[in-house]
Amino acid sequence: MPFCKECGTFYTRSIGICPKCNEAELLKMHKEEACPNDEEHKQKAKASWLKLILGLPAFILFIAGLYYIWHSLSR
């Protein structure tokens, strides 16, 4: 059985490379691919805040308008 000199893991020859070291490399590569760059992240954050700032008051005004219409029709 081969012995990995970096991490000390025993593995079979059918695998070919150390599964523990290869897993760490794959996780590192996946993390780099998954993280968006700063500009893209800032644009998405700005868009979400803009939706919140405009959407919440619009929703409140909509509910107040419905209440006003309902209240005026019930008289």
C-alpha cells in the first residue's frame, strides 16, 4: 500500500493519488470558483437593498390604500 508523504494516509494503488490530499485541493478549487468577485458581490448587494428600500414603503402604501378603500366603502 502506498503511503502519502504529505499527510501520512495509506491508500490503495487503484486510486492512484492520495484521497485526503486530493479532497483538500478539490475543496480549495471549489471555494475559489464559488466566491464571486468583489464587484459582482457589491452590485448584487446594492440591488437587494434598492429592492428593500423601494419595495417596503410601496407595500405599506398599498396596504394603507386597501384599508382606505375598504373603510370608505363600508360607510
